Amino acid sequence: MGYPMAGHLVKAGHEVCVWNRTASKSATWVKEWAAEHDASAAPDIPTAVRDADFIMMCVGNDDDVYAVAVQAIQTMKPGSLLVDHTTASAKCARHCYAEAKSAGVGFVDAPISGGEAGAVNGALTIMCGGAAADYKRAEPVMQAYAKAVKHMGAPGAGQLTKMVNQICIAGTLQGLSEAVHFAKKAGLDVDAVVEAIGQGAAQSWQMDNRASTMGRGEFEFGFAVDWMRKDLKIALETAAETGAILTMTQLVDNYYEDIQKMGGNRWDTSSLIKRLER
């Protein structure tokens, strides 16, 4: 995700220095962009962030955020701003915000939706939590790779909104999986069915972009099952803390566990249909 996002930043005219835990990825990115843009790589986190006005971060989970953000915050110059695009817990976001504030720097939790295609096309949806002034500063920078950016409220609100997003997607994909499975069992042409119902009340982004490939059993793209389970785990843990009832979300998470047992850890999330066709 970060690779194309950084590319959009340099295309927008920003001076960009990248760092990745896998140095070869940073080197590949620089090789692609440095010839025509102000693009470079750093050997470590302090070197990457020391002179930056904005630090945009996208890693894997809470532990990764804590590990990277703490190092960054300790080195960032006063008044600079850390924007975390990782999907993590609201607790993690609030902790990082507090650490940043005590160090005299800003922090915005800004999880993204749109998958790899959204990052490549600069069409991500970004939901943000944090101080309004910090969001206002960061929003024009994020526009380089976003189609929609919105401030949702206090620190952690961006992460909570991303949980809502994943809850919606989980239910939609299970419903679409059953619908495509039913259509095939009934002897219908899946593409024709989608054409017939895709402009009505059943329409969704998942139907537009995944129904045909689900019908053909193609799952080698998009957002991986392992990552979806990580996101749903965060949502379910938060629900337990808040008293929210997520019956369907728990069920779909169990179904994704079935997909993992089938070897589908890296399959796209639309692979839910596979457990219906065993």
C-alpha cells in the first residue's frame, strides 16, 4: 500500500524520503522514482523522519505501530505531524496521540479503505481521528492518494470508523457469496445476473468488482483473508469492550477461519464463496 501512496506524493510535488523494514523495497521504490522526482530512501527511522514536516506510516498491526511510531516520535522535529494509515485499534491510536502530544508533535489516525487498487489509482477513502488542527494540516497532503478524506472526531475515531467499514464489508461479502453460489446452483449465468440486478437495490461495490471473479473462482488479488481477520479481530474485541452485538461479524470471521484452513490465507476476501463449494 505504501509503495504507490509514496509515488502519488512525489508526483504531487512533495519531497519524499522512504523507509521500509525490508530495505530492498525502499531501494526499488527509489529506483523507480528518483530519476524525475525528489525521492530518496533512509537507512533507519530517525534519518527518515528527522527533517520531515509530515510522516506518513502504513504498517501491519498494533505492535508494528507501537514499534515504529515510538521511534519516529522521539526523533520528529517540533510541530511536525505523524499520520498513521495502518488499520489498528483505537486504543493504539489514542496511545500514539498522547505520546506525540507530550513530544510536541501531532498525530492523526487515518486508516484507509480501497485496497491495493485504490492505492495504485490514488482513490483511497481515508477516515481520520485526532485534533481538528492536525487533521486540517494533513488533509491536503493525503489528497494526493485519496478520493475521499474525512475527519471523524477525537483520537481513535478514524480507527473506529474503519471497524464499521470492515463490519459492512464482511456482511456484504457473505451475502454476495451466497447469492453467486445460489445463481450457479440454479443454472444461471452469473454475469447476466449481475447485469440484471446490479443497478437496483442489491448493488454494491463488492458486486460490481468481485461477483464475476467469484463466479469464476478467481481470488488472487485484492485484500487478503489474513488481513481481514486481523481487522475483524479488532472490531470484535472493541465490541466486547463497548457492549455492541456483532453476531454476523463473528460468524463471518469464523467462515474466514475456514478459508484459512483451506490454505486461503492470501486469497482475496471474496473467497468466502469457496467454503460453499467444497
